[in-house]
Amino acid sequence: MTTAYSQDLTFSRHLFDTYDTYRDTALTHRRFKQADILPLIDKLKTDSRFDITKVGESVEKRPIQMIKIGTGPRKVLLWSQMHGDEPSATMAIFDIFNLLRADGEFEEFKTKLLAETTLYFVPMLNPDGAERYQRRNALDIDLNRDALRLQSPESVILKGLQQSLKPEVGFNLHDQSTRYSVGHTPKQATISFLATAYDEARNINPVRERSMQLIVGMNRVLQQFIPGGVGRYSDEFEPRAFGDNIQKWGTTLILIESGGYPNDPEKQFIRKLNYVSILTALQAIATDSYKTESRSEYNTIPENERYLFDVLIRKAQIMRGGKPVTVDIGINRYEVNVGNAATFGYRSSIDDFGDLSTFFGIEEIDATGLTVSPGQIHPDTLRSMADLKKYKLDSLVQKGVTTFRLATPSRATTHLAPVHVLQPTTSAARPIQTGRIPTFVLRRGNQLRYVFVNGFWLDVSNNSNQLGTGVVE
């Protein structure tokens, strides 16, 4: 006997397997700007089923557009990038548009969806933030903490849409840190959900219950593709947040947070998961199939926790006062905007140090029997960053040369070469401790084993090269 659940999984698997047919190839990386999506919106104007409306302007007068499709009684509002540096779902929205426009496949689903729902998409609520690849808008205000004062024009637009459209369901689409774990496990929270609370007591009314039911179905779908990789965001009430208030204002609110997935720095696989989970939720709304879900299953989704480092070095030895001390070293890598924020480098940090046995690393190194010591500084002084091109850096790093010094100051903060560059006045001899950039080597006696530069590493024993961008300090 075919159940609604099995139909659910068959449909979502078909979406997943055919995704490349509908993936919008104009978006290949996550640091796109509004200028990159405006032509994609213009393409929709050739299809009479889509209605494109300018609903307002950002602080810097960039147009904010809403795309409407469908004629059904159930209104659904979806918005993404209210934080400018959270673009995963924006890419998925344009993939969804491609599916809705295409002929042939999924016709029964699309006919039902567009007859039963009216969909309203705002694919980039904060274009000024996206221009800088930053969370906040051009007023330096966090839009998701501006639901009460409405100091930003973008916030006024979002509340106005909720109040005028009165959608039955809203999708608040975000990205979260790649270092969230699924509970106390080494699993990254690749996708996290939240049925936002509408009051301090975290009560559950029919509006919020529907959020939970929809999320239960979305979680079941995603477990096929990322088993154990779905988390649940904390539902502590935040009175300034849009999600909490929109739930309070009567719209069922589903928060989706896109986290991290191994070897997916541009979040293209996570984009695919957004596409699948949103479309399966829209199907559930169009057919009312979510009503058979038990809200109690929502609470079985593990909560997001903070038990991950980008790199965790376990049981290394450091020398203090002439004596060996065994420590774990927790390293995190932070993106630094380069140029107009279309690209980026990394500036890493030792964020914790000591006994980290209760934590996990996205990358882990067992340093038992290895001693941490400074890398070598090259004897030459660089006249400029361009001088790095003269050296065979890969060969130098394999010998434990991690660092160069500049003769004159540079404005650069990161660079592509896998070396640590010191400004003329930066001290070179410094102990390993929290807050420092992780550039050092690990040795067994006199034998070099690992070389770390700016939190990225090379295993000299097997030439496993995980080196990334360099840093200027």
C-alpha cells in the first residue's frame, strides 16, 4: 500500500535526481550581487504566469522586487537574504523558477501547486548587504532585529507584505555558521529548521503547530540525502525578530538555516537541498498532506550545538618552562572580503586551547607524540608581496618554511600563496596561544610531520596538501 510518506520520498528523490536539469547555471558561487540576479528576474517577464513587482527600495535605492506565480487560495511568502551574506536559498529560488517554467516534467505537481497556492518570492531583501557580502544593511542594522522599530526601508517592506498579503505560510531563508553541530555529535548541521516561538512561554497554537508539521515532513525528506545532518534551531523567543513576530501576526513561519557540508565551500550541494526541501514543503501545503504529521516528531530533531572547530588538533605537546604540556588546539577559519567582496581569503585563529576532548573537528589531526614549534622564517626580506612569485613556495613549505617578512608595510590582509607574511614591525617569536594566527609545525623529534599556515595544513609524511590562503599580519 502506498502511503503519503512514501509518495513524499519518491517525489523528493525525483527532485533530487533531476536537479541539474533546473539548476540555474548563471549562479555558480555564493558571492553574487543584485546585478547578477536582475537579468534572471527579467527573463521571467517573458512568461505570463510570473508577475514581477517592485515593492520598494533599499537604503541605497536598489530595487527590491517580488515575483508572484500561482492563482490558488493558499498564499505563501518566501524571502531570502535579509542578511546579505546568506545567499544559499537565493540560488535555490532561481532553480525553483526554472522548474516552474519548464515544460514536460513534474506537470501534475506544478498544475496542482499553481492552482492551490499563490507564491510570492522576494529573492534578495537586503541587496545593499549583498553588495558588501555582509550581514547588515547599509544603515548597519540587522534587519532580523528590526521588526518592531522598522528603522530600515527593507524592514518596512517585509512587514508591509506580511500585513497586506496575509500569507498562510512564510519561509524565512537564512544561512548559519558551518560550525554548528547536530546535537553533541561530530555531524555538521547542514540544514536546520525552526518553528519560531511567538511568545516568551513558547506556546503552541494552530499557526505554530503547522510550522512544526511542515518541518517534520521536510526533515524526513532530507534524511535521505544527509542522514543525521539536520538540526533544530533554538526556539528561544526573540521579540525583535521577524520570524517570531510574523508567527505572532498569524502567518505560519518556517525558518531554514543553511549550514555546512564537507567539501562544499560554495554551498552548491546545500543549495540543492534547499531546492528539494522547499518544493516538497510547497507540495505539502498545496495538498494539505502536512496535516497528517505529528508535531511531537518536531522535538526529536536534535538541537543545533556548538561542538565543532574547523580543525581540531588532539593531544599535541607544547613546551612551557622547559616541560612538555599536552593540549588540544581548536582552530577556526574566518572569511575576509577581498576587493569588492566578490572573492575572499581566510584569516584563521586559535579559538580554544587545552582540554577540548568534548569537542570535534570538521578536520581532525591526532598529534599524539608530536610537538608544536614555530615554523622557519625565510632569510630573505620581501620588497613587496609580488616578490613571493620568485620562490617555489610548495617546496619551501614542505621543508617547514612558513613565514616571510616584508621590508615595507602592505595593505593586504590575505593572499593566495600558502605562506604567512609578517609586516616589518610584527614580532616573529610568539608562543602558541588563543587569538593567534595558527602558523606552526608539528614534529616527532627532529622529523617534520605537519606544517600549518594560517590554519591550513600539509601532512609531510604523505604529501596530503590541505593548504589554503595565506595571511599578512
